Amino acid sequence: MGRIKFSDDFKRDAVAQITQRGYRVAEVSDRLGVSQHSLYAWKRAFGKAASGETEKDAENRRLKRDLARVTEERDILKKATAYFARDAK
């Protein structure tokens, strides 16, 4: 069985879930289908890189993630509104 190659962005986002959002390593591991060992290794590797980045870069990444989440939530609510409006007729 071959190894899966994850992108650096994927790894940074996984580490951010642990370090910034406060999720447990086991929870992120189960959700993403990645071993806990890999997450700890990524945390060591990208935790050091994250400390060297500027605060603006970190804030921009956080805002982009928040925007994507809010956009997804909005789209879900639009679909639900259309669904219930259709049933009301």
C-alpha cells in the first residue's frame, strides 16, 4: 500500500486545528484520516515555521478560513430556505 502525500497547506490546516482551534489530536486524526504520529510530526515541523511568519500572514489565513466557513453556512441556509419555501406552497 502506497503512502499518501499531503500538501503543505493541508498539513498547516491540520496543525492549526490543534494549536489554534483547540481540537484534540485524536479528534483531528479521526476526522482527517491521518495518524496521530503524523499530526505530531507536522506540529513539530510547521509549529516552528508558523512562529517565523508574520502576524498578518496568520491573520489572513485565519480570515480566509473563517470566510470559507461562513460562506458554506450561508449557502446551506439558502438551500434550506428554498426547500422550506417550496413546501409551503
